[in-house]
Amino acid sequence: MWYATITEQSTTFTVVAVQLSIFLNKLESQRTQLAYSRLFPGMPIILMARDPRGVPIYIGRIDIVNFLKIADPSVIPWQTSQPDRNLLRIARDHHGFMKLAS
């Protein structure tokens, strides 16, 4: 999973890269945000995908999305790690089937 935890103007949030198919499906994007909120408790979760032209697009809290839209995507401090599969499985089982980007 690719993610970045960012603090901007005293707000800490996490951006998670997901597949475009998840991003475009409202139910799947909500389930994905919920699952990741368990990995990053207390933080707004913003989903990021790339449109067909490769331009980053975001879903989440509107003030954060607006900030990310004007931010240079190359300065986002991306990290990669294996998510806690047990935690994601619990979230999935509790809230229905979901697909996660790897």
C-alpha cells in the first residue's frame, strides 16, 4: 500500500493511493476510507487515484482535497508498507466486501 501522512495547518491526515476503479465506485471508496481509518485512527483519510491522463484526483474532506489539488504531487512524502491484513479483514468482514490497492 502507498500512503502519506501529512500535517498541514495543524491538521494531520493520511492520503492513500487506490485503484481508479475503487475511486470511481462511491460505495467501495467509502468502505476503503473506513478500513484505512482503522489503520490511521483519528485522521481524515483521503483517497488518491490517477485519472486516465495520469493526473492525481482525490476524494475526502473537501478542505484537504482542495489543498491537495493545488499542491505539487511530487512533494507528497509517499511511503509503502504492508497493511495489517487482520485489521483490514475485520473491517471488510464488518462492512462488506472491499478491494484494496496494493
